[in-house]
Amino acid sequence: MAQQDDEEHEFDLRWADQAEHKEPSARARMLAARWKENPPDPAPFRADPGPVRPRRSPWLSTVVVLGCVAAVILLLGYVQTRSGTP
């Protein structure tokens, strides 16, 4: 039974692929209607990418993180000495 269903399904696909007229998708119809009134500006197939910002040095991030850790350690030491707790 399953084999017969597979054969029927395959036949349906071959029949559909050989159809003379294929209806466009809903999105294609929507874009065609929109572009009929207001056509899009021409654009190259692969446009050049925009300018690339120079990357930050990984050392800068490391220095910022280590500076924050040092600041927290100093702040905790200062708070501990001010509170008088040994």
C-alpha cells in the first residue's frame, strides 16, 4: 500500500513539473503589483560592501577588563580598611 502511494505521489510530482503554466507565488504576485505602481531602483547583482570600520585591537579590550578588575580590588580594599574590619 505504501509503495503504491509513493508511486502515485511521484507521478503527481512529474505531472506538476511538466505543467505548461505555473502560477507565481503569493509573494511574487504581491511584488509584481507593488512594482507595477512604483518600480524599484536598479541595483547591481552584488553591490560593493560599504566602508569597513577598522577593528579595535584585542589588547585594548584586555586592558579595559584588567583595569576594571584592578579598580574593583582597590575599591574593596579601601572599603575594608575604612570599616576597620581586619
